[in-house]
Amino acid sequence: MDWKNYQLSEYEEYLLKRTGAENVSFIDGMVYATYHQENSTVDLMKTNDDEFVALCIEAENQMKPLQINNADDNFEWMNCIRFPIDSADVDGFEKVFYEQHPDIEPQQKNNPLSGSVVTVPLGEALFEFMYADFDSLYDEVKFRLYKYDEIELPNVESDIQENINHFLSYRAYEGLINCLAFGSTASAFFPPSINDDADISEAIYDYYQYLKMLQQEYKEFLEFCFDSKYYSEVLGDMTPAVRYYLYRKINKLPPFVEFNEERRLLMDDRKKPSDYDTLAFAEFARENNIDAYTLMYFHNYNHKPVIRYRCESLHEFLELEFNKLIEYGVKLKRCERCGQFFSVKGNYDARYCNRIHSGEVRSCRDLAAEENYKMKMAENKAIPIYRKYYRRYSARVKVHQIKEPDFKKWKYAALTKRDDCSNGKITVEQYIEWNESYFPNRKRKDKQTKH
């Protein structure tokens, strides 16, 4: 076949845009996603296989020139993640490693999230990415670019050197990469890999375009598949799953989606203490060449099989997240305040999302409740009438023209009448007349003339 004249299909071009460009690669590293349908969450774990600690184990002598003072603070980036982060396992591993290798200074992680597990409500990683403000972040990156000089990396002669170059490249441009990547939790797990001899400004721009492309794609996905008002006369009777495959048909995408799936046993609850035959356990361990500690671990703890997915890129994870929303039958709605999609739990007919947007301190749900209350109060003519007479009669209490017990009786009755007026059971005029007559105005005494 003459490859020089080969024309890429639309789907091949679609995939190529998600691979990377001359200066940058979008497929790098590995993230494991484990879904828990029972509580509608997903655990995301960034593997630390390519981290500096692992490289030290493989090539300690070669890594000595890379000893970098841990001056930069990863907490700056970790604080960008608004979901719970569990770093206990990786922290324990690093502690043991550095104790065993006292000649190696503690190093900063290549990716701050490596080895950590972040637990996210189902769908929220996708929604957060879709609505992230990458435009403002890119403007900040462009402002920072003048500080960065392009670096020269050693020639790649082995897999180890390639990993070292990857480490050097990431650390050299960490401030630029993370500024964009940590704009959302999903993208933070999949930072780009800057290629050797890359033009850094072009690489960052290509990455920004990649993020914007995926944002637009999934906004279209969600609107087509979940928006009840989108071509409702045609799509209204179709489930999100049917609409999803119709969308793929229209856009000439394959009717199937493949994911890297594996089944794994995870430790569950500790079992209740029970007697066991020590000699039998020792004999079993010896015959099966397994240490006693491992055998007791399996004896003392229940284990459950779970399915986890291996994702190598941001677009692969977003595709997985989107498919899980469809598979689990999650109901989505648009927030009537901000217009963003959110998941609806149970049969609760929510109208507003529970997100706190930039510049706000309260969620759309809380703000909408306050706004609706103020609007309702403004439209309710009974409210100002009640307030008017409350002020009038409480003033008379202070000058002892009305007794406190009588005022409290009026207040209770007035509130009841106010609600009746609000609900249309009595008219505004009737409510005013009732208030006027409850405490008749005191008649002025005629002035007596002195004779």
C-alpha cells in the first residue's frame, strides 16, 4: 500500500487530535478508576510507577544529578482539588523508601497526585471539567511564559533516560503545565507530556486547544443525550443510551466503545476473631511457599472483587465517565440558575445545582432559595400589611396603650390571617379591615374648658 497518498478517515483524524501534536503528547501515565454504584462515587488513583522515587530504585546512580531541593510546594496544586484526597499509602511507601535510602534526599513528586486516591461523586469530575475556566488560566500561562527558557535534554539511549527526560521536562515547565491541568480534577490526573526539543509556547497552546476541544465535545454530548428540551419532538421518547448511539451514528463514530477493564480483589471489613489451627496454617504456608503474614492477612480480612478501569488519557477517562452516567441511569438536569448540568438523586425534583461558582460563597440552590423568597415576599401584598400593623401595635405596647398578652394574641391571629390572605382565602381589604378593628383607636377626650 502506498502510504504517501493515504487519506485519514474522519474517525482517524478524530483519534489523532486526541493523541497529541509535534510538541506535546496527551497520552501519558496511568490512572485507575474504580466505580461504586452503591454510593455513586468513583475513586481515581494516579499510579506512581514513573515517579522519581521509582526511578531512584531503577537507576540510583544515574539519578544523582537530578537531586532537586524540595523548595517548590506541591500543596499549591493539591489545594486546587476540591474533593477528598487520600495519600496515606503513597506517603507510607515514600517514608519507608527514604529510610532505606538515606543517601537520597526526599524529592518532590513529578505529579502532585501520584499515588493518591481522590474520591469524586459520579459525574462531577466530568461536569467540573466541562465548566472549568481554561480561558482565564491560559491567559495566566501566557503571562508566565516569558520567565521560561526552553531546556536541552540528553539524547535518549534507553527507557530509563526517556523517563529521566520526562521528569526533567515536567519539572522545568511544572508551573505552566499545572496552571492549566489543575483547572479541574480530571485534567489534573492527566497532565501533558512535553516532547523533546519542543517549542514550549506551542506545546502549551496545543494543550489548551485540546482542553477546549474536549469541553465543547462533552457539552454537545450532554445536550444531545440528556437535555429534555433539545429537539424534544424527535428525541423526547428516546433514552440517553439510545440518543448517545444516535449521536455516534450521526458523527460517524464507531457504535462501540472499548475500555481497559480489570477485575481486582480489594480488602473489605475485618472479620470477627476466631480460633484457628496454628500448625495447619504453618504447614499450608510452607507447602505453598507463602509467608505467614500474608496468609493471616487473607484470613483476617474479607475481600471483595471490584472492576477498575485503566485510563491513559483525559479523553479516555471522560468517555468512561460519560458512559457510566448512561449505564447507571443517572438523571441529569440543567440548573435553572446557572444553566449547568447536574445529577438528580432519587425522585427529588431539584431545579438548582449545589455548586458554588467562582466569586460566590453559596451554592445556586441556596442563592435561588433566597432570591425566590425575596421575590415571593415582594409579590405578597399581605406581608407589608402585617409589618405595618405590627409596628403600630408594638409601639402602643411600649407606651402601655396595649397590654403585652393582648398583643401576643393579636400577633398569632394576624399571622394566621396573613397566610389566609397570601393563599387567597380572604382579600387584602378584609385583612386590612380586620387589623384596623382589632384594637379600636382610642377616642380623644374632649378638652374641658375652664370656667
